[in-house]
Amino acid sequence: MLEKILILLCLSSALAEQPCKPDASDGYKVRISIKTALGDEAYVWNENEMFLFRATLAFAMRSHLNGQEFNVSNIIVCDETPRVTFWFVVTSPLNTSGLVDKGVVEEAIRKSRNRINSAFLLTDKTLEFIGITPTLAAPVNPDTPPWLIVFGVVMGAVGAGIIVVLVSPLVLKKCKKNEETDKDEEETRVKAVENGSTREGVYNMSFSDDERLTQM
């Protein structure tokens, strides 16, 4: 009877010390949708994939808390289901009985979210950390400052305006000169035609008299 009591006490103490359990204060629930993400190319979630998940989280914790050597053993998983959902907690490498604060874990996951997603060919929508909002893409900073772009556009417009102002008088002057040249050429042709018509209308009397004398 005494042995049974001791066994029950040991089991109860072990259960009480279990760090990972659903709805743990410092734990997170994960939901993975491989079929949704990859369709016919979906892979099977197994112990190897779970090991990779724990390894990527250990990497994220090491990257965030530089100097602390997190290992796979520090990532404790529980309540795993066939639909690929589970809970996890992170223990401290300095004290395996103590859990890392939930806020610290969340910050570490946020910083390495892209690396974690890439390891499983998933996205924020198909690899969900329940309670952690999806990461947003970092804003793209252009190599050239916006003010410099605007300045360049304005200076280009001013330069084009100056060129137009300088070139327009020359173009107008050339056009006017061409018009005057065309007008002079037209007047010359008209005079030439008029002079030719006048010459054709003059009757040569001497030629007529010579012709009559020849006939006689």
C-alpha cells in the first residue's frame, strides 16, 4: 500500500512539473497547413520534420539572445495532433527547469520568421504561431533619396524650358528666311513667264518681207 502511495506521489509531482501543456502561460500553439501550401507536392509531417522545427526555433533563440546556447532539447513540444497542431515552450539553457519568457520567445520568432518559413516551404498563413501576428515585409528604401529624384525632375524641366526659349527664335528666324526665299523664287518665275509670253507675241516684219521676195 505504501509503495502505491509513493508511486502516485511521484507521478503527480512529475505531472505538476511538466513544463509544456496546452494553454501554458509561456507556451505557444502552432498550426501547420502543408497540404494547403503545397498541394500535390505536400510532404509528410513526421519526427524528422518536428526535429527540424525544434532546431529552427533553437536557431532563432540563439540569434536573438546572443551568447546563450539554445539546443533542440530546450524546445519542448506537447499535445501534437495528426492535423499538425501542437504546443511548445522554450527552456533556459542556464536553467532547464525554468521557461523563457513568452515575450522573449515571440520577439525571437519575429526576427527569424522568414528563416523558419523557408525551412518548411511555408508562409505566415500556412505556418501559424497562434497569438503572434504575421510579419510584415520590410519597407523598400530606394537607393536614391526621394528629394533628389524630385530635384532632378525639376531641374530637367527647367533645362528643357531654357533650351526651348533659346532655340525657338532661331527656328522662327530660319522659317521666316525660308518663306522669303520661296517668295522671291516665285516672283522670279512669274516674271520669267511674263517676259517669255511677251516675246512670243512680237511680229517680225523683216522676216515676212524676206519671205515674199524669195517667193518672187
